Amino acid sequence: MARVRTRHTEPEMQLRRALWRVGLRYRLHGALPGCPDVVFNRARVAVFVDGCFWHGCPQHGGVPRTNTVFWRRKIGVNTNRDRRVDGELVSLGWRVIRVWEHSVENTPDRVADRIARIVRSPIVAPGPVRRI
Ligand SMILES: [Zn+2]
């Protein structure tokens, strides 16, 4: 199946710039389940920037009026895969952060601050999956 997650999207670049501003240094596209967009190896934090349409954002993830069944199924497949990837990462000891595209676009610095707090907090346990 064709991959939905494209690389170096504008929201992803926006997030990377914001992370840089708060002093976080990261790796890109770690070789981990789901290919996270941004990875903090030492902190064991994996970050995904989820497109509102493809990942079914409750605010902006409306299904198109044509081919509704097709799109609903397609987005359902994506969100199921997201949950499976989250589970795999947590079982490997990672903390997962999923950031909505709209959060990055609206408040990139706030998103970066929240990520910074998590990255700089001690690892108590893997997970939970956080949604920003
Ligand atoms: Zn959204």
C-alpha cells in the first residue's frame, strides 16, 4: 500500500524550526515502527506530525462528500495503523507524541514547549501516547 506519511511537509518543517528555537536537538525519521518524523533517542521520545485529513482530526478531518465510503475506509485504515504503531513503540520503551498539523500551524511554539517538557522529563515508563 502506498505510504500516506510524506516527508518534510510544511507542518513538519514548522515544528522542526520551533523545536530548534526551544533548544531541542533531534534526529529525523528514526528507523522505528511508523517512521516517526522527529526522534529524541536519549529521551526515547518519538514524535509524529499527523495531517488533519489523513489521520482523521476531529476538527478538520471531515470525509469528502464524494466517495465517502472509500475515504472513510482509507482514513480508518490510517488511524488503525497509527494505533498499532503507537502500541509497538510503547512496547519498545518509547514515549509517543502525536501532533496535529493544525496545532503546529496555529501554535508552533506552544507545541515545541510541550514537547520540550516531555523530552526533558525523566522516563518513568514508556507511553502514554500524548496527543497535542
Ligand atoms: Zn486538525
